[in-house]
Amino acid sequence: MPLISFKKAQTILTVPAGSNLMINLQAAGIPVASSCNGDGVCAKCKITILEGAENLSPENEIEIFLREKNEIPIHQRISCQTKVFGDIKIDASYW
Ligand code: FES
């Protein structure tokens, strides 16, 4: 199963392949900024991908729209729209 590791913490999460990144983080008690609760509207849930970007689902239409509208850099993903298929290392400015 995929592992999620963090830049600023020793915590490592083991998550099911194909599971939602934001839901995995919240389930582990890790805060994720959001004002739309994962509906793909606010773009606040963006997470920086430090390693393993190739192990994430391709961007869907919602994420592509939010990225263009909010000028989100390519190394960040909208976590509520992203599925995890392999190991990643991540960070967020507020962690
Ligand atoms: S939580 Fe609002 S877009 Fe992801």
C-alpha cells in the first residue's frame, strides 16, 4: 500500500491505493485547509508534492479549472481531487 510521508514530521501514513489524498490526511487528524469540504470549489486544499508526483492520479477537469483560475503552481495538487497510487512526500505551508 502507498506511503505518505511529510517534510516537517516523522509521521508516515499507509493508505489504500487509489484513495483520496485529502480524506486520508483528515482521517489521520492532519488538518487540510478547505472551505468547500472537498467539493472542488475553493482550491484551499492544495498540497505541495515533494516526491512521487508520478504516483498520483492525473488531474481531472475540476483540478485543471482550479489550477488555471487560481494560478496554482504545477508542484501543488488539489488534494480533494487527487488519488494516491504510490509513495509520496508532501508539505503544506501551514503545517
Ligand atoms: S477542499 Fe475545496 S477545492 Fe478541495
